[in-house]
Amino acid sequence: MEFLGTSQTASYCGNKKACGLSMLPPTQQTPVVQECYQPYYLPGYRYLNSWRPSLFCKVSDVQTCPDEGTTSRRALRPPTILPALRSALFCRYSPHDWDRSNELQLRGAEASRLWAGRLMGDSMRLMQDKDQLTRQMQDGTCRNLSQRLSDIGFWKSELGYELERLLTENHSMETVKRRLECAADEVNCPLQVALECLYHREKRIGIDLVHDNVEKNLIRVRHLPSLSSCPRGRGRARLLSLQRRDNRDTQHALERDLEDKSSAQFIDEKCFNLKNTSDCISFFHGMEKVDGTISVPETWAKFSNDNIRHSQNMRANSIRLREEAENLLEMLSDQMWKQFTDTNLAFNARISEVTDVKNKLQTQLAKTLQEIFQAENTITLLERAIMAKECPLKVAHTRLECRTRRPNVELCRDIPQFKLVNEVFTIDDTLQTLKLRLRETQDTLQLLVMTKSRLEHELAIKANTLCIDKVKCMGMRKTFPSTPRLVGYT
């Protein structure tokens, strides 16, 4: 058997020694020889396998020698190897291999050092070039942002100037429109008062909803021609309303454009002021691939220019309309004064009639209240009389009940018995008569209460009518616009 790790061709190991057995077991297998060396490579270089040694290690199976007198087998150990022989056992390379390996290691290290030096030099030059390119691009972006801010400032000033002129024109137009509206209100004031009086008189209750002379005069006032029904007045009001709406639309467009310019200026100023040392910078991966723009510099400038031109056209139309509105309110002054006087006379007559009826109803209500008071007193007296008859009836009933307990022949239908029975029937009849009269009195009282309620309701109706005609309607008709106010002067 060979030693572990020795080669079959080694001649310095001596002869094989027996392990105490005369012969090996017949089932012993041939030792398996395995190659234990694995090649390795240096990074970045070709394979260094040219100096691979020609010596191999053999791994042999360890045989066990049976012990005498026992059935178990023990593993056989190789004899102890002296330290002087251990180096000879594990040396597998020649001096030529060693020199060649060192030479290759030196060459590889030199090549790695030269390659690393060139790479570091190229890296430094690359970093310097890229830093310069990055600074140039960042400076160019700052210059572009500065130019963009200048353009935005120019268009902001133009839009602000045009918006200021448009607001001034809108204010002038509002003044003219207010004057016309004031004149129209003065002209329409009697008509609105008449309409309000009609609305108030619709709140009359019950029988007072009468189509009287007051309502007829109010309807005549309501159908008088007004500024809104005049053809020239309708056309002028319609044109003013349309022009005011167009001016508002134009103002909104200018304000929105100016607001967008302000927002863009704020954002570009923020971008212009960003530095590499700013705190608010961060990574936004993929933003360079997003293109959400909707205009180019030409269309961007054209948009603001079109807004300014449209605003100028709207201002010209507004000035033309302002210069045309003067005198449209002189045709109905006399008719309104006449109809106003007739309506007031009709109101006064109607108020007098309703006041007279109300006074009569109040008189009847006072008399009804007196009758109700007397009926309540009568009911109280009747109830007391009925209660007063209960005790005599109880006495009569008690006497009859006691007399029913007389013994034997003493239970006689004598005169006291007849009198007691007659007394009970008489008291019962009296009670029925009093109760009937009490119910009649209560019914009468209920009728009086219903009459009182109807009278109070009628009085409330008349009071409501007087409040509507005298307080609300006539309260609105105390003043009437003068002739200068009717023609538009305040």
C-alpha cells in the first residue's frame, strides 16, 4: 500500500510495508488516482497555464487491517514521516517553473500598472472635458433663461398697458351705462311701483280679492310704454349689454394671459436662480423625455399680440357706443304723472270703503263678545243648578233604597212611597231639562264663538287689505320722480 499523497513513480519512499497481514484481502480495489491541481487566471490577461507542472497527486483509498482475535477492522495509518522528509513529499515544482512563474507575475503587474496609469490619465481628461461641457451648457441655459425673462417682461408690460386702458374704457362705459340705467330706473320707477302694488294686492285674502278701480288703474300704469319697450331703447340697451360682455371677455383674456406670463416669469426666475448648491434640486428621471409644450416662440408671441389687437378693437367699439347714447327718456313723463294721480285717488277711495266696513265689523264683534260673556255666565249657573239637584236626588234614592228593606207586610206602597217615586221622577225630569238647556246654551256659545272667529277673520282680512293698500302700496307711492329725473338727470 502506498502513502497518502505520494506518487506511484516516486522512488524515494522505499518498499511497501505490510500492515501485519500475510496477504491483502482479495476484495481490495485498485487505488483511484485523481488530479488535484486546478488552474487559475489573472484578471485581464491570458491564461497562465504554460508553466503547469507535470507532477500529479494520487489519492489512494486507505486500507484497513483486521486485528487478530477481533471481527472489526481498524483503519491503517501511514507511519510517521520525519520533518526532514515532509518538504520532499509536498514539493511539486521545479526551479524553472518557479522562475517562470515569477517572471510572468512581474510582467502581469507591470502591464496592470501601465494600463491603470493610462486609464487614470484618460479619466482625468474625460472628467475635465465633461466638467467644462457641463459648465458651458449650464451657462448657456442661464443666458437663454435670462433672454426668456426679458421677453416675458416685455409682453407683460404691453399686456399691462393695454389692460389698464381697457379697464379705463370699461369704467367709462360703466359710468354711461349707470347713467342710462339710472334714467331707465327713474322712468320705470312708476311702472315698478305699480307692479309691486299688484303683487302686494295679490296677497289679499278671501272676498277682498276684488278687481276694483285700484287694480284697473295699476294695470293701466303697468301697460304704459317704458324705456325697455321703446325700440331705440331696446336696441341701445342690447348693444350696450353685448359690448359690455365683449369687453369683459377681452379683459378676462388679457388678465389670464398676464397671469400666465406672471406664473411663467416666476417659474423661470426660480429656474434661473437655481445653483448647484441649492437645497431644492433633486432627480426627476424621465423628464427629458416628456414634451408637454403646446406652442413655439412665434405662436407664443402671436397669441399675446392677437389679444392686444382684439382689445384695441373692443375699445374702439365701446368708444363709439358711448358717444351715441344721449336722450331717449322724454316721451312718457306727462302720462306717468296723470296715471300716478288717478291711481292715488282710486287707492284713497278704496281705503275709505275698507275702513268703513272694518269699523262696522268691529262693532258687531264687540256685541258678539258681550253675548259670549252672558252665555258663559248662563252656562255656569246651569251647571251649578244641575249640581244642586244631585243631592236631593241622592236623598230620594237613599230613602227608596232604605224602604226596600222593610220586613214582610211592612213593605207597603204607601203615600211616602208614591211621593218618593214622584220626587225621583220630578228631579230626573228637572235634571234632563237643565242639561238640555245647558247643551243648547253651549251650542249657542259655540255659535257665538264661531261668529266671533268669523268676525275676527274678516277683521284680519280687512286689516290685511288696509295694510296692503294704505301702508305698503301708498307707502311706496308717497314720492314720484321729478321730470328731470324721468329724463335721465339725477
